[in-house]
Amino acid sequence: MPVFPAALHLTKRGRSPINPNMNEPIAEAAHVPPLVEIRGLTKQYGEFVAASDIRLSVPRGELFALLGPNGAGKTTTIRMLMGILKPTSGSAQIDGLDCFADRVEVKRRVGYLPDEPIFYDHLRGREILRFVGEMHGFDAREIDARAKPLLERFELADATEEYAVNYSKGMKKKLALICAVLHDPLLLIFDEPTNGLDPYATRTLHEFVREKVAAGKTVFFSTHLLDQAEKLCHRIGIVYKGRMAAVGTLAELRAKVAQNSSLEEIFFSVTSESAAIPSAAPAQAPSGAKPVPGAGPAGN
């Protein structure tokens, strides 16, 4: 059954709304709770542990990257955040809502881009956008008004009358991205967002993400591209063998490994040792500041 990247089963729209220097924090009142709060999140299939005791806080307005080798637990963690998977133990909250128990309400606040978006083959791009928009409670005029600038920006406007079965992987990724942001969500959760995109579309996506964060949105994404994470993100989490091995800003991670080390060097240091380096600020966001369907046993 096709899995649409945007939230389904919605009858009401939910929306809300940093700093262009992406690695520089800006002050925020200390009492503001984090947008994403993960506490002891664990997913187990029999004796196989896909994610183990994941702990993480992501404040509003942060661009956070989740890194890790194949099978480390990145996609499993994201699927639990989206309510697609029920945790074996622990909890995850978005905007104070339980990601599984309140998953419908959570989807009103989140734009989700899966690594491999799947659409009904014989729906046109325009029809897919209309379907997703209606699930968010928008009428046809508002859907068109919201979709048009996004279609033009991601160079997909000429393909809306084409059937999804004829879309390339990159075109499907761009359509899924537009579906994910159509309702202007508080939080964007992207799983390998540039996978399948050409260099031009990748640059456009980077610019788009920066603008969203500058406007107060929060972005949480997984990637295998270390240079992309190093260039874009305020903080980075590295997952290894289902556990959160390290979390922090690049400067904080360097302090645990070696000054002037690259993110690549940090990554290999963390994932090549049996004992992970201590997480910077024990996987929590800095207090009082913020920088500017499917399931399987193998976690990515």
C-alpha cells in the first residue's frame, strides 16, 4: 500500500509559525520546553535491538542531524517519532504530545519526508498534492496557492499532469517534499532528504531548509553525507549499534575527540570504538539557548 509522506486522516489544520549563521546559537527563554523530547526510546524485535535507550532533546528553531552507519537505528528512531512504530519502551514527544498515542495530532505539527516515498502509480502529481492538501483541511484554492511557489522552486511545475509511475526517483523526492511542507508544519522530519536529488535540487533544498529554520521552524534529518551535516546543522547526533553514541555541536564533539578534527574524523572515531565518546551535554539541548508506513527489524 502506498505510503504518502504527508499526514493522513487529518480533518483540521495545525500550524505554527533564526539565524542565517547556522552554527551560532541565539538566546531563548529557559522555560520554553524542547519541541522534540526523547526519553529512553527503545525498539526491540525478539532479541534484536534496533534502537536502545535513545535520549535526546531538540529545541525549537534548531537544525539537528542524525548520523550513523547503515543499520545503526536512524530510520527506526524516525519511524517512532512519526508514530509508525510503537516503542518497546521509553517515550518520544513532539510539542508535548506522545508520538504514538497522539500520532494523528502529531502529524498536524510535522512534515515527514521518508527516504523512499511511494505514491499510487496512476495518480497525477496534481492529484497527489490535492489529496494531501485536503487531508490537512485545505480547499482547492488554498492548496493551489500553497503548492505553486513550491512546485516552481523545485522545478516540478511542468510535471504535475504526469502520472507518478513516470516520475524519476528525484522527482518523487521533490513531490514528497512539497507534500511534507504544504501545511507549513512546526517540525520537518526528513529521512535522507537529498538521496536521489541532483546537485541543483540539493542546493535548493539546503537553501529552503535554512530559510525554514530562520523563520523559526525546526528541522530533524538523517543523512549519510557528513559534509552536509557539518555545513548545515547546529547540533549533530551519532547513532551506533542502536545507541546514541555522541551528541553536541561540532565544537563540543571536537572537544571529546581532537581539536580541529573534521566531522568525518569524529564519526569514524565514534563508530569504530566499542565505547562511544560521552555525549555533549548528555544528549540535551543547551539550557536557555537554541541555535538559530512501514517497519522492519533492520534500523537505518
